[in-house]
Amino acid sequence: MKKLVEIIFLISIVIYAIANKDSLTNTWQLAYHKYFPCRSPIYYSIGEFDTRFGISKEHFIEDLATAEKIWEDPMGKDLFKYSSNGNLKINLIYDSRQQTTDELSNMDSSLDNSRGSYDRLTAQYNKELLAHNQKSSDFESRLANFNARKGNYERDVAMFNRQGSVSTDVKNRLNTERDYLNTESSAINQLQTELNSEIAKLNAMVADINQNANSLNAGVNQYNRISEPLSEGFNEGLYRSNSKGQEIDVYQFSDDTKLVRVLAHELGHALWLEHVDDEDAIMHRLNTSENMQATESDLEEVKTVCKIK
Ligand SMILES: [Zn+2]
């Protein structure tokens, strides 16, 4: 009975294919895999291959083999096979999506640089501020000490002036104190000038830090704005099938892990797998996980589609 169904099916496919003047092989293979899922491997080959992604064809084929194994190993079945004229064409298509990914990766390193110089500037500022505050507090106590001694000196001078005469000893002491006060006064003025120029320098550093923070924020905002449309789904790849055959287009990937995941996901669609809810799953609608193995829900989906108990 099962054999009869297959024969009737084959005849109807042949009639359909001739009537539609489509490639018999394509139509047959597509329909065969749909109605007799997972019975024989899907043969795939490389179609368009844009070198702007910066990976070699050999590397791409290796990644495809890794992606295959994600399904084949747990199922213990040969589900996909590379063949130079395989019916399922895998295309690597460079467009704005990958361009954006490359742009983001450049932005990422320039943001790292900005972040680094912002951190360095802030650390330098904090160090200089600490030293300045220490110097400033030393200055305050030295100034207070100076003012006290100056007050005493002026009081003594006023007192001796009222008395009219002073001993040589007292006169010498007062002269020594006056000399000290003059020297200390110019040292304090010098220190005050230094502190003022330090404050000006610290203020300039704050302005610099703020400018850095603003451009860093602007950079982060721009990065988020550009990357937002990329995080919407598995739009790094697309599986499509029509009378001309089956194709997988890969548009974008940020690293090898993501590429293998995209390939495994789209190969899954070529097996007629649907999306599953598990975020770690290969067949989740978003390629956010780093998981490289088919999850329980992936395998449930394969078993359902492949009609395996
Ligand atoms: Zn999908």
C-alpha cells in the first residue's frame, strides 16, 4: 500500500512537472522531501558567494558541515550532504546588512578607544584633584598661621610705638619677625598663584571629560540605533523554495558561531522545520543565543516533521 502511494505520487509529480515546464529534478526533489521527509539527504551546493564577507569557500563549506551535524548527530541520520551540484543552493549575499555589521564592529572598537580615553582622563583628573585638595588644605593652615603671626607683630609694633622707646633686643626680634613675614607673604602669594592655575587646569579637564562623555554617549546612541534593526530576527538568513528549487541566502553574521547558527537554522527550514519558542533553540526566531546544539524543543520539532516516534 505504501509503495502504491509512492508510485502514484511519482506519476503525479512527473505530470505536474511536465505541465509546468519546470525542472523535473527540482520539483521532484522538493516534493519528495516534503512528502517523505528526512528519508534521504538533501543535497546542497554553494551558489552565489561574495568574498566581501572575508571568509573562504572552504571555510564556508566547513561551517556548513558543522551546521549539518547539529541536526544529524542527535538524530543519527544523514539529513544533508554537500555536492557540487546539489539542488539546495546556499548563497552568501553581501548587502547593507553585512555592511552594517562590519560598520558596527568598527564602531565597537572606536567606542572601546573612547571609553578607554574617558576612563584614563577621569582617573588622571581624580588623582590631580586629590593632590590639589591636599595642597589647598596645607595652604589654608599656612595662611591662618601667617595671619596670626602678622596680627601679633602688628599689635606689638603698635604697642611699642605708643611706648615711644624699645630695647635693641626687642627691635631685633621685631625686625626678624618682619623679615619672616615678608618672606612668608611672597611664598604664600606664589602658592596662591599655583593653586589658581591648578584650578584652571582642573576646570579644563572637567570640560574635556564632559566633551568625551558627550561624544561617547552620542557614539553609544548611534551604535544602538544602527544595531537595532539587526536584532529583530533571524533576518541574517532566508530559506526559500519555489519551482526553480530551494535556496538559502545568508546576508549577515558577526562571527563564526552566528554563521553556523544561521546555517543550521535555515537548513532546519529546508527540512520544513518551523520556529520553536525556546530561546536557546536553533529554530528560535531570534539568533540571540550562542548555543550550538539542537535543544529538546528543536529535536521535538525534527521528530514531528520527520515522523519519528
Ligand atoms: Zn526562521
